[in-house]
Amino acid sequence: MKIIAFVGLPLSGKSTASKMAEEMGIPVVVMGDVIREEVERRGLELTDENAGRVASELRDKEGMDAVAKRCIPRIRKKLEEKGIVVIDGIRGIAEVERFKKEFGDDFILINIEAPVEARFERAIKRKRKDDIKTIEELRRRDEREISWGMDEAMKIADITVENTGDIEEFEKKIKDLIRYFLPRVEVEIETELHPTEDEERVRRAILNLFPDAEISIRENRVIGRTSNLSRFRELLRIQRILDTSRTMLISGKKGNSITVYLNKQTAYISRINFAEEDAILSPLRITFRLFDVDFERFLDYLTPETRDGKPVKEIDRI
């Protein structure tokens, strides 16, 4: 599991980053929702002043990690759904320490930085009713959040992202980061290109199994890389070789990598045939590298156990 938290001064881009995560199908816990709900529960108007006062009162009464503690049940519930959660709105070091104590190394803190002028311009554009109206208000809000330990939290972030360019640039930075932390399998396909072989046929052999593979040729070595297993998974089912494939994957496991060898010639006609490493004309060397993916789950996704030749239980994602 992974818990990714965004930290930063007001209007730095935390909520925007969280929305980008939502667009990728990742559940988000917004810490500010705890404060807004408490403001409404008390029958107060939702303004920046009231939200700030209620937040301070909660921290005075329940500790500086009060909001974090209230968020933990929400986070755990969403982790059950997806295995990854984004937290929007950390305000201080005590909250970071609470999350680190609760989730350990699975907790990743990302600091988003932007100058005060750029942040004030965003406030004017988004027109949220509890937003600041002047740059002096923004500076006071900065000071309030720094008093909660925001600057200490920002300093110990695992990663810092600058949000000073356009939205497209920021989106690329955030989505690339999130993809890095997503549970994933990366596949490397490698084979030797012999003088008697046609380069295009070798490329086609790889693409028949992994259509999205990016292929390069270096010193008579053909190398393909992808993270899309869907066609390979489909072919295993079409050919009804799940049991054999499962055995080969288990025997090829070494640490977080699994290596198998496939016949290059049969791959050209979209068939999967396992081969020996020293096969004639060099086989396709397929290496699956697992990142935050349980090996048993990888097996069950790609090659589930069967009964009477049919999968006992299918899972549709790793």
C-alpha cells in the first residue's frame, strides 16, 4: 500500500494535485473536509476566519495531530478499495509524525512550492467563498499555518515539486510522480538479433505479445519495454496454458523479478511457447519486475489456478 500526502502553503497547488490523482482513479482524503464539517456542525458560516478558528480549537483541545487522527479511519477505508490513497492538506509536522507512526515507510510526503504572488492570483481566479481576498490575508494565513509546524513538515518532505509554470507542466510532474508510486509491473523483452534474422520480424514477434512495447536496438540486441500485460494475459487464456505458465513463472522468480524465455519464431505468429535460455537463434528473454506488487497476486492476475482447464478465480487488476 502507499499513502501519498501533499503539503505546501495555501494555494500552492495541493488541491489541484489531488484532483489530478482522482482523475487517475486514486481515492483522495481531504483533511480540510474535517474542518469544514466541524464548522458546519457548529452552525457557523464557512469562512476562512471560522475555519481557522475551529482548526486551532481542535488542535488546542485534541493535540496538533487532531485532524490527522480523525482522517486515519477514512484513509484505511479507502486503502481497502485501491491500495493507494492521496492525502490533501497536511498542515504541520505533528500530522506528518502521526501518519508516519501509523503507516511507516508506506507514507510518502510531497511538498509543493509556489511564490506568494502566484498563489494569490490563484485565489482570485478560483473564487471559493472561504478564500482570502487580499495578499495580506494570504500572508497572515501563511503565518498561521507555519505556526502549526507547516514549515517543518515542508522541510522533511521526501520530494519537492515546484508549481511555477503552467497547469500542463504541473500536471505532468504530478501524474509522473504518482505513476512512479503506483503498484506496477514493468516488463523488459530482450533478444539477440542474428545476421540471418529480419529486424522487422523480430520487432513483430515482440509486438504480438506486448503491443505497447517501446523497442530499441543496441549492438545487435533488441530491447522492448512496457507495463501493459493485457495482450500477453489474453494469449495465455486463448492457448489454455495457464497451469504451465504459472509453473514457469514460479520457477523463474528471483527476488522481485521473474524471468522466462519464449520461442521467438512462434511469437511471430502470436503464440506463446516457453523455451530454454540457450535455444537456437536466441529466445525472447522476458523479465517481469514487480514494484509494490505481491508475487502471489501477480500470479493470480496473469496465471490463476485452474480447475478442469478453467480459472478458479479471476482478478481484473494487479
